[in-house]
Amino acid sequence: MGQIWDTIIVQPIAFLLRAFYELTGNYGAAILLFALTAKAILFFFSFKGKKGMLKQQRLQPKLAALQKQYGTDRAKFQQAQAKLYQDEGVSMFGGCLWMLIPFPLIIALYGAVRAPLSYIWRLTGDQITSIGAKITDAGYTWVDINNQLSIANELGTPSSFTMAKEAAGITIDKTINFNFLGLNLADVPKITTLLVLIPLLSAFTSFLSAWLTQKFSGQKTAGGNNMMMTVLLGPGISLWIGFTWPAALGVYWIAQNLLQIPQEYFLTKHFNKILDEEEAQKQALEDRRKEAEAKQKEEDRQRRAERIAAQNKKHKPKRYKLQNNKPTDDEESE
């Protein structure tokens, strides 16, 4: 399973990173280009999931009414909720599932970033060990042979790079430049270093993206604890990732958050327009149905009235007039 994951997911990501690095000569720029490419590739999934999420949001007032109606009876509420989603043509988890697809990409990217010598420069484990030992034996900065990032940092210095090229006859075509805007993206950020800016920016851009997304969709963050948790969850994860993994991954996270803002704006605007038109058409059909139903009821009422009137006329009792005949002359003489 690990080999399949490595071949299908991690290796293509590593290939893109290597291509972008060779194009720009800078690891940070390669990460940014990869983030832009990943956003373009995943746009299809975002497109598919956004409409479902907006439809779910529009059902919140109806769901609140159901909760009020059924109170603590969770079984009846869940049945009513399922029926509501079915009637509205909304999948309960469709929007969320589409949004979960990018996470395997992030995990695979972490593998490529954590082990650049294996995935980007395609060196074997023995070659990496030999290079690390050669650098250490030469008296240069101590290298943790089990940590590819540490060795890669040493390869970024000209003298260590020369030593590494001589190790076991291994040839590396170029040094690894992890510097980006004066920061070493191979290091894990710490509070005591300038790299602390990356996880802080990652958390801030994540919060900004989540907050603006809810603003675009018309959601109110003050409406409850669940909405606030949604806004704070992303920044919390970004902060944790920023202080746990190499800074390169934090740069990727920042780029994704910033690219997410215009994407959410245009997708929300696009699908809200479509949903407004669908709701207008649905309301027009409902109005016509009610009008036809009211007309049919009126026609039925008139027919019943006519039928009752006809029955009353048919069974109406006859009224006889009393005849006031004058007596004849013979009757008078008698």
C-alpha cells in the first residue's frame, strides 16, 4: 500500500517540485508555483463541493424549525432531516467530502518536503548516508544522517557540496537553495527565530480565508459556537503544522489560504446566482401549483353548489292553490 501511495501520489508531487525548482532556482518559488498548480488542479473538486455546501447553508432555517418542532426527540428529528435533504436534493455529506480531497495532497507534499533527497533528487538511502558521513568526516557542521533536511542544508554550502559530490562517486547536478526571502525553508520554525513569522502568517491567512468565506456566503459567525469553531479550527491546524513541519509547508499553506479567498468569492457569487434562480423557478412553480389548486377547489365548490341546487329543485314540494269558485244559480236556489 505504501509503495502504491508513493508511486501514484508522492512521486508526481516530487516531480513537479523538482521541475519548478529547476525552472526558478529557488525552493520557495517552487513551493509557490506548486501551490498555484495544486489549486488549479483541485478547482474541479472545489467547484463540485461549493454548491452542495451553499445548499446546506440555505437549509439551516428549516433545520432550526425542525429542531424546535421535535425538541429532544433525536430519532424523529433525524428522520425529518433526512426527508428534508431528500426533498431538497441535497446530500448531507456531499459538500464536505469534496473538501476533504485536498488533504491527501498535503500529506504527500509533506513527504516530499521532509525527504527532498529521496523524492526530489531521487537518491537512494545508501547514497544519502554516504553523503552525510562524508560531510561529517570532513569536519564540517555536524549532520544528522537520518534527517534528510539536515543533510540538504549542508549541501547548500559550496564546500559541503564539493565534499558531497565526491562521496561514493555520487553526482548531484546542483546545490539545494532553501533560502527564500532570507529564510531557510528546510528548518522547522521556532519562536526564537525569524521563521516564527511563517506559522503566524499561516494561522492569520487561514482565519482571514475562513472569515471572508462566511462573509461571502452570508453566514453569521456570531450565530453559535459551531460557526465560531469552524472559523478557529483552520488557524489552529495551520499554527500546529507551522511549528511542527518544515517551513516550506507553511509557505505552501499561506499560498493556499491567499488563493482560496478569490476562489471562494467567485464560486460563492456564481452558485448563489444559480441557487437564487433555482429557488425563483421553484417558487414560481409552487405559486402556479397553489393557484391551480385554488382554482380547482373553486370549480369543485361551484359544481357542488350547482349539484345541490339541482337536487333541491328536483325534490321541491308542489304548492296547490285553493280555488275560490263562485256558486252557480242552482246552488244558490237550493
